[in-house]
Amino acid sequence: MTNGNLPLSIVQKQAIVDFVRNGKALIGVHCASLTLYDYPEFGEVLGGYYRRSIVPTNLVTAGKIAVLKVEDTAHPATKMLGGSWPLNEEFYQFGTAVWDASRPTEQISQVGRLHIPMAFSRDRVHVLLSLDTDKTDISDLGPEIKKGGDYPQAWSRTFGKGRSFYSALGHRDDFWSNDPVFRAHVTGGIRWALGLEN
């Protein structure tokens, strides 16, 4: 979990990628997608890069409830949720294209103003949770958020012989300490990434 590019050498960055490719696991939560924009291979392992907050912290503080659609009710990270999960949390939108100098203000991270090096694609990951725009009041989420739009919030991925799990959730401290459903979500993702559950 971090914001911005970590001060890692190329050798260290490649070691993370090779670690997963060779059969190990990477588990990323919340702002784990806000780093290593300078090393797209990391994005390949994790699955995508943060672009902006859909439900920003001021709406979280105000008690905004959004609904997540559970896209896989059998996965260890989501099997405890049923078909939907209403919660008050910060949600993310991910880069959908590689930054292009001819459109310099597009595909830049809201935090740090970093260039998106790799487009998020459902072809690369197995989406577990996404923002349900039919069950969420999107009127205060900005003009980019459309009814029927695709806004994944958690996914799993195989990479080489290894696995990665990512959840955009985890902004709120009390989720970590007091929310058994959130903790079960993360624990299930860890267990899947480690190959302890399928």
C-alpha cells in the first residue's frame, strides 16, 4: 500500500514480477494500484493502475453508501457477500488507456499526476466486485460515471505460475479493525492468492 512510485531499482521491480511469475503471490489492497507507474510490468501482475477516486474521501466522510455487484459469488474473496454489498467506502476508477502525449490531460492519476502506463482490461483479470450503477445514486459522482458503466473494484489474476489478488477497498481504518465482512473479503483473497482455496 503506497501512493506514488516506490524508490526501487529495476532489479528490485523485476524481482517482484519474477516472484509472482515463478509461483508466488502478490496481494494488493486499496492504494497498491497507485505505485510503480514507471514499471508497467508491475501493472501486468496487479492488473491495473489507479486513475481517480469515484467516491472520494469527502463523500465517504459524509456517509455516502454505494452498492457493489458481486460478480463471482463462489470465489473465496466474495463468497460471504451474496449478490451485492452496500458500503460506505472510497472506490476507484482505473486507467482504461495508456497515456498519450497528444491528449496530455487524459489517463493521468488524480493523486500524483502520474501517466497511466497500461490499460485495465477484463481480459487480463477475473473481476470479483464492481460498482453497481443501477443500485447506486451516481448523481454526485461526476460526469464520467455513467449508468451501466464498468467500474471494477476487486479482481483476481493468474500470472505465470503465480497469482495476484487486488481490492480497491480498505480506505477506512475501521474496516480493518472492526468489519468482519471486509476482513473476510481480504482474507479470502489472500487464501486464494496463496493457493489455499480455489
